[in-house]
Amino acid sequence: MNPRTIAFHHFGCKVNFAEASALSRQFKERGFQIRNFHEPADVYVISTCVVTAVAEKKCRAAIRQAHKLNPEGKIAVIGCFPELSPGELEKMEGVSIVLGHSAKFTLPEEVERLFTPGEYGHPHLPSANDFVPSWSLGDRTRSFLKIQDGCDYYCSYCTIPLARGHSRSDTIENVIKNAKEVAQAGIKEIVLTGVNIGDFGRHNNESFPGLVKALDKVEEVSRIRVSSIEPDLLNDEIIDLIASSGKFMPHFHIPLQSGSDTILKSMKRKYNTAHFASRIKKIREVLPLACIATDVIVGFPGETDADFRETYNYLEGLDLSYMHVFSYSKRENTLASKMPEPVQDRIKKERSHLLHQLSETKKKDFYLKNKGALARVLFEGDNSGGFMHGFTENYIKVRTLFDAELVNQIVEVRLEELDEKLEYVVKW
């Protein structure tokens, strides 16, 4: 009998990727063969995202694609979408399993039941209230290690607390154990991920600074990055710990969302623009060449032309490395969905374009500030037209001719030749 085949596809955040990777390993251990999602398979697993309406649309499209690839195949839909709209998904053609966040870790058992006649029924969807550790091992150089889940913030535009539940996290002891396991697999870089990782340990009488201190002592781990941390939780202690660390990379992702205090208050964010600017100033004092990225939402309900100009001017004056720009997407069951004065799509697009241009300018300036510097690059295994890529400690992209011996190696280079793609080219 041929082994059953299974294909995975994930949308959204690095947490989804880590969880899907952990599930994939469980299926391998059960004898399943992993297939590419664009190939026929016995089972398709779609890990979903509901951050925007576009994300939901892509999830539905993936379900239809899987059913078209193999009409007899079984489709499992897991994650955020099932938490918010399980009934809609159960009605879609080809869908056999719908599992929310807590239940999705029973997926291997549910899939086995699918192939046991007379035993399968749609499972109950419990609330997401338990922490389940996960990490990715699909990349030879980098692993996303989930340390925290859920959120207690309830920003007015966000459905994540509804989909992922309250904030909860792993223990420092278990994170250390998992980090060592990742390192033993030969992976050089760990990215700490979660929904609100600055909240790590609050319910366990532990803390994120405590975790940073403990991980910094793990000899097996070469590099650690922090995926994203809220500005109100990024205190001076964390910044100083990263600045003095030999393992934590000088790379910060701090979501801003708006440069207008009026809009930040309407979004129910827990800081103002002055506090955010103080975080950038502190980082630059101790890590002048750190990469500092942020997220910005344009077109939030009630955002006037004056509010946007305030945001643009504020961002222009900040010493940022680049920005991720998003157009506001109405999400049902959020406070923002009931707010008046929606912004027209045309205006959202114009504002987004202006901030994308500003981001490109800032990224180029950041890269040029590093010209001539010595940097340590971790090269990845991609072979794109005879070239390979890697990233410096402060997340600058570097390109060189492909050399298999450089894969997963940390190499010191000098950043001298910057091309039109905003990549430093290294010639040996």
C-alpha cells in the first residue's frame, strides 16, 4: 500500500508558519509523504489568516484550488478563519475538517479518522486557551520559534484576540529546550515569534527580558531575532540587553500604525507618538546601525487629510529603516467596523503609495549608511539564476555567486557595492 500524501499551505504570520511546520513533522512521523500544495495529494491542510478581507479571500481561493487539484482529496482548514466562521467553511465543497486554534493540534488524529470508515464527524471547536509550542524546520538556516500566543489588547481594528484568544506563553525553561533542539538540527538563526511577544511570561511570573537573558546564555544558538514587539512593551532594559548581546541581532520591528495621536487613540493603541519616538531614539543611542522597521495602517475610519499629513511628516522625521504599509480593512465584530467616516479606497491607495515611496527612500538611506562596513552574513540555500542571498546581523540583504559550501555559513564581508535592487553584491 502506497503511503498517503499530504500538502500544506499557510497564510499570514510567522506563528502560522511555525505551527504548520510542527504539524508537518508530525505527519512525516506517521508515514505521510509531504507534497507541494500545487500537486495532487490525499490531504490538503490550509492554515488560515483573517487579518484582512484579502487574506480571507485567498484562503477561500486555496480551498477551491485544492479541490480542483484532487476532487477526491480531503481538505482541512485550520486556524483563525475557523475560529470566526466555522459554518461558512464547513459548507465549502471538499472541506472535511475545520479546526480552530486549540483543536488544530489534534489534526493528525482527525485526519487518521477520515480514513477510518464510520468514525469521523466535525469536531467541536474549543476556544483557544492553551499554549502549544511550535517551531519551523523547513529552512536550513532559519527557524521561527513560537514563544507566545493570543493578545489582550483589543485594538479597535483587529480580530486576532477573537481568533487566537487571550495572551498566553511558553515557559523560559521550555523555550530554552526547544531552542537547543532547533540548534541541534543545524539551524543557525532563531526568530522568536508570537502575537504579542513583549507580553511573554506575564501569566507565568516570568518576563520577556528574563527570556532574553536566558537565551543569550545558550551556547548552541548562533543568532536570535525578535520578530515584532509592541512599543509600549519595548522598555530600555530590553533594548540594552539586545545591544549588549552576542546572539540577539540589532534588528527591531516595532508596529506604529499611525503617526497621528488622534488616530492612535481611536485605534485604542497603548502609546502615543512621543513614546514611539523615544523608543527609536533609545535604540539609535546604543545601536546606531540597527535595523528598525515598523507597520503603518492608512485609511483608518475618520483619518482626514490632515491626519495623514501628520503621519507622513512624523514618519519622514523618524530614523527608520523601512516600513510595512497596509490599507485599513474592515473586520466584522471589531469596534472600528462600526465607526463613521470610512475612507474611500481611492484615497487609501494614494496614501499607501506615498508611504511606500517614503519607505523605499528610508531603506536606501539605511543601506547607504552601512556602506563600507564589515558585516557578518548568514547565507541561505537559494539558487536564483546562479546567485545566493544572505542577511547581515542588521538585516541588510547581500548577494553573491552561488556556492554550496557557503549555505548556512556565517561569513564576514565588507559592504561595498550596492546595486539598483538594494542588495549589496559581494565578490570574492
